[in-house]
Amino acid sequence: MSPVPVLTPGEVRAVEGRASRAGAPSLMERAGRAVADAARRLAPDTGAPILVVAGPGNNGGDAWVAAACLAESFHRVVVLDAGGAAPKAVEARTAKAGYESRAGQVVRAWPAGLAPSMIVDGLLGIGLARDVDPAFAEIIRRMNESGVPILAIDVPSGLDAASGLARGIAVRATRTLTFIAHKIGLLTADGIEYRGELELDDLGTGDEARRDARGFLATPDSVAPWLGPRHANSHKGNFGSVGVIGGNRGMVGAALLAARAALLCGAGKVRTGLLASDGPALDLAYPELMLGSIDDAMEADVIVAGPGAGRSPSATSVSMFERTVMPALIASPKPLVLDADALNAIAFSATLETGLAARVKAPAILTPHPAEAARLLHCDSGQVNGDRLGSALALAKRFNARVVLKGAGSICAFPDGRWSVNATGNPGLSAAGSGDVLAGIVGALLAQKLDPERALQYAVCLHGAAADALVARGIGPAGLTASEISLEARALLNSWTRAASSRRSHGAH
């Protein structure tokens, strides 16, 4: 299937600019009609009027066109004209005049006593880059308290379409009908919660949106074909070996979770080098794992480093992991997956930072959460969360690495400026050990010779899909464990590869 583009607000405006010169009907007319159709589908059949909230910008223009279309099809409509002045766009002014000529009701304040069947939110659009003004915030509050379905035009009002953050307050939409292409802010951070059901209408601009897109949506359908079925004549050497280095005293479980995930997701062999001097010699739950020295683990084809490695107790002391293991790993010609305390070691060592950035012998994959990303970028986590996409891209460029910035709508970024946003996952992943499992899955896929960019995106999507499948069966999100995610990821991976085999078989005939 063709990859689904995801754009930043600036990229959307560029597509709009090119498409607006393509002739009639205009984008605003197409958008307004699409909103009217969506409102008809969403509105309960109660006979109560539809409240359309029209703001001062292009979203307000879309709202006026939608109101006129709904009135023409004999729906009862009330328009809250929050913009006040005449709409800027010709199509919106024409639509407003047509609506008013049909004796359509227009109010300038929230209509007291009105009990609408639904609300169309056309108050604010993708240009919002600051907190919502108090007057508009009050309208948003009333929409959210209405208790009726809300259809948001393009983005829920108050949501930053670039960062995905709610700007003080935002509409909690039942459904968002977005245009041209998916916006990054609808797919990450607060956007996932506020958008409701997400529907895309490219208004006939799909080719334009794909042409210059640097970002795409990672879904099970898009990534599953990347890993095919195993050949009958196979042995464990065909699927590579993973070495996991970590597990300092009191944190051995983190390394074992990563190692088990690598084993369950298909690595031929998994070697675990524990930093704890009193660590176990055997994993009783998975005796297939080889627990040995750090040197043994470094013999593997792919190295996962950092889970449970621990940090130096002070800024002036350096642990053995930071002093000897990390420099050796960065100098090695093997693919690396760097997680947790491996990332912290890099953040606190200019030598390791420089070495990682100059590494060209083999790929490195970094898997930070926002606090770890902030340490690597020498900023605070608020700055990272305020620009998740920009932060992920900055890390990828700075360290010449493939990066996943974890969180709601995890973002995978690559050194050349391309990126993807993951469509799977839920709050059940907010549990101890979840990140260790993800690192192990990435390592397993690298060992199975998936291209590093594909291995990262596949692993992130599989990890989230495993959590989704568990929650769908009533396991979580509260209390979901990392060990359960590993087992479910194994089941899904095999399901995806069987489906890939079936598609290839049918394609061959």
C-alpha cells in the first residue's frame, strides 16, 4: 500500500497554495461540503438544530460553507459567528450571504437555552501557535460541556497542529475531519486524545501532498510486509544473534526483559552480559538465554546496550560501563541499539557524543523518552515536548542515527530529515520495562537483517500494536506489564509474517 503522508502546518499551506491555483471548485468549497456531509452522518436524528461555530480564519470559512450546505438540505442550523467581521475568503462571504438569505439564524454569543443535536467546530485552525484567547476559550469550554457530538474541522480548536499540545484549552472532538493530509499534531501528544475519531479527506490533493512529504504514518498495514516468512531450510544462524549489555545491581530485570523480547521476536541467539557482579547465571523463565560476560555479549551480531546499566552516583565519578564499555561499543563495527543509561552516558560525556556522531561503520539506533532526549539535546523536557518532531529530527541529525522519540505518537526520525509517526499504542505502555522490551525487539529485527530504518519503525509499530491487542482483550491498560507485551508481540509478528506470505502468494498468481 502507498504510504500515508503526514505534514506539518507549513507543508499543508504549501500544498494548499499549489492546489488553490488548480481551478474550481475551490478548496474551501470542497471542504465545506465535506463538513456538511460528515455532520449529516454524525448528527443524531432528534430534530434539534446543528450549532456551527465559525471563527475568523479559513476554518470559519469552511464552517460558513458547511452551514449554507446544511441549510440548503433543510437542516435546522444556528451559526455562532465568533469572528464578528465579514469572512476574508470570497467563498465564505458568498456562503454567509446565501445562508442569511434563507433566513438562517446567526448569533454573536453562545445561544442561551439552545440544545443542539451536535456542534460543528470551525473556531480555530492550524495556525494557532499560542494559548487560546479568553473569549474563544469560553466558547471552547461551552462546546466541551455541551454533552453532544462535536465535529472538528481540520483540527480541534485550541490544539496546536504542529506540536500536538493543547494551547491552554482545546475542543474534545467526537470526530475530526482533517483536510489535505494528516497533520503531525493530530497524531502525537495531546492530539491523540482531543481529536476523537480521525477522518481524512484530501480534497483531491493527494498527489500534491505525497510529492514533497517528508513524514509518513506507520501502521501495521504499512510495516507488516517488510518482514517475510521464514524459509523451510533455515537454522538459527540465519536469524542473527543479539547481545544485551546492562542489568547493574538491582536492575538486572531490565536487561532480562530486553533479552527475552529479542528472543521472542525472532533472534536466532541472545547473549546477555550483566553488569551486576552478583547477577544470576541462568534465566529460569527462559533458559534459552545465554547469560555470560560483557565480552561474550559483544561477540553478537547486534548489540543492545543500556537497559538497567545504571548511572554514576555523581558527576565526578564514572562507572565501568561509561568508562570502558560505551567507548568500545561506539568504536565497534556492529549495529547498536542504545537505550536508557547508554543514552545518559552519552549525554554526560562530550567524548562519547563526538564518537557517536562520527560513527560510520555501522548504524546506531537511539530510543529515548523525552527526558533522555532532553539530556542529549542539552535542554529541558518541556522544550522537547513542545516540539517533538523537531527534537527527534535534531537528535537524528546530531548523532547521525536513527531515532525514536517515545511517547504518545512515537516519532521515528532519520538523519536525512525524513520521519514517521506511529499509529499504534496506548497508555498501557506507560509501565516499567516497556522501553526495555522495545529495545530488544529492535535488536531482534536488526539481527534478522531488516534495514535499520525499517527495523526501527516495524519494532515501534509492533510494540504499540501488541499493547493495543492486549487492551482489546481486557488486559490493561492499567496493570499491563512489559512481559505481556513481549509475548503478544511474538504472536503479532507471526501473524503479520503469515499475512505477508499470503499476499506474496496471491501476487505470484
